[in-house]
Amino acid sequence: MTQTPAHEHLPAHAPSGDLPVADIPHRLRVTDTDPKAARRAERQVATMFLLSMVFGIAFVVAYFAIDPEVAVYIPVLGEVGASNVVLGVTMGASIFLIGAGAIQWAKKLMPDVEVVQQRHSLTAPKDETQKAEANYQRGKEESGFARYPIIRRTLIGAMALFPIPLVVMLRDLWDSPPGSPSPQEILSTTLWHDGMRIVTDGTYQPIRPEDMPVGTLVSAAPADLMEVQEAEHNLNARGKAAIILVRMEPDEIRAQQGDGWDYQGIVAYSKICTHVGCPIALYEHRTHHLLCPCHQSTFDLADAGNVIFGPAARRMPQLPIGVDEEGFLVAKAGFAEPVGPSFWERNA
Ligand code: FES
């Protein structure tokens, strides 16, 4: 390896405070001395970037070309979606090759020098240190922290005991007062009942079936939500009653939690994930899968809201729906199962 004094390699554009490292001889790379090697490195880097583009295009083609229902068998993993595998590999390769090309470029072709960057001392000047000490002493005097020992000690005691009430309140997380309703009972009661109109969440407009073409998803709530919320200051009511409406072709519905619980292909499910309660609205209309963004639990809305992937242990509760005499969507009953997270099942 050729070695030369470092100062010969300090680039012209180096910051004015930078100095060459005096004691370390600079080692030239092959690409610094051999133009053929430099061109080879250049071609390698360009090839990696080119391959990255190819994998990027392959990702787009695979996204449209591979049927998401098609599965492939992979040893150890078992049956997995072919689309997921190909998309993952192409996307991963595309990103990896950009990174690998950039590293190769930096290591072999970018300027390679050792420099010392001049920095000022981090110690404050003596007069500023003295000023800070004087300020601290004056604050101590003015607060009387040293002069009133009883106040000082009682303040320290109060601060030490302050976290205790917070710790005691943690008990509520696992123990309820005797006679209070169980979590299962609380989560089984929502504002939904027979005849309750379904309105859009946010604008509170009633919904007609014809407002929802096949493939749409609407976040919805019970019509009297605002009154209850204002009268009872009851934010829990809003959380428990939140639903999503999804429309699919009626013959795509393979199973429901009760006979005829849809209305012409419109199904209503709780919006609160049965894992730990995140609101869900990520719906893939071709597969009818509903994906929770928190921990990736996936529910099949064409198959009674059953869990098909992830940590959720319970299906999404379904709300039976129909229309009233004016043609607006209404609930036909409340939920038949508790909504929300299923932590209470551990005590059942
Ligand atoms: S809250 Fe939905 S998967 Fe965890």
C-alpha cells in the first residue's frame, strides 16, 4: 500500500480550521493510484444503483401482477402470500442496493483524508464560572433554603412522599371496588339498540345505503351520541360505540355473527381492536381484511370478523343493521359481544 505524508492530501475545500494529521502517514487506496481500479469501482457503484432501479420496477409490476390470494410454501415459514414475499424481497433489495452502492462510493471514490478539526476549549472562562457560582449563592440566600431548616426538611419529606398516591392509584388497574360492574359488563353495554340511526362520525349525517358504493368504508357513530356525551360527559360512550361500515358484494360475505346482520352487503363492526383497543380503519377492499395499525392484528370482515393474523385473541364484534322507514341505516340491536380489548377474559 502506497503511503504519503498526510498534508499532501488535504483537500483544497477543507474548512479553514482543519489541519492535516501530522503523525499518521496517509495510505492511498488502489482507486487513488490506479485509474482502471477507479473506473471499475465506478462501474460497480453504478451497477448497484441500476439494480436498485430494476428491483424498484419489479416491485411495482409484482404489486399489480400477483394475486394477493396466491400462497407459496417456504420451508420454516410454511404457507405465506406470494405477493408479500415478492414485494418484500424486491423492496428490500432495492433499498439495500442503494445503501451498498453509497457505501462503496464513499469508501472507494470519495476524497479520503485524515484531518484534525480545531475546536475551542469547552471549559467556561474563569470569570463566567465565578458569576455562575455567585448567582447560585444569591439564589440560595434569597430562597432562605439554608436559613429555614424546618422548611427545607419538610419540603424534602413532601417531595419524597409525593409519588406515593400515584403508586396507590395503580391498584385500580387490577382491582375494582366490590359491587362495581365487571369490565365485561361495562364493555357489553353501548349506546346501540334497536332502531338507533347510524350517522357518520364527525359530521353526524344519517347514512342511506345508496351513499355507500361497494368498497367504501365509513367511520360511524350512534345518532344520539352528542346528546349523551354532553349530558353525561361520557367520553367512554363514544369510544365504546364507534363502528365502521363496509360495503361489499352480498355474495362475498362468507359468514356473519348472526343471520342477516348485513344490509345488502353493508356490514357494521366495532372500530375498537379486540387486542388492546386501538381504533381501526385500515381496510383492504379486495380481501376484506381489516388491519390494526398498532400490532398488526388482521380481521376478515367477509368471515364474521374473525382474526386471521396477529395478537388479537377475539373476533371483532358485529352490529346487526337494517334501514328504517325513511331508508336510513339503523342498528337492529346492540352488540352481542363485549367491544374493545379482551383483558377481562383472563379472569373469566
Ligand atoms: S391494538 Fe390492535 S393489534 Fe394491538
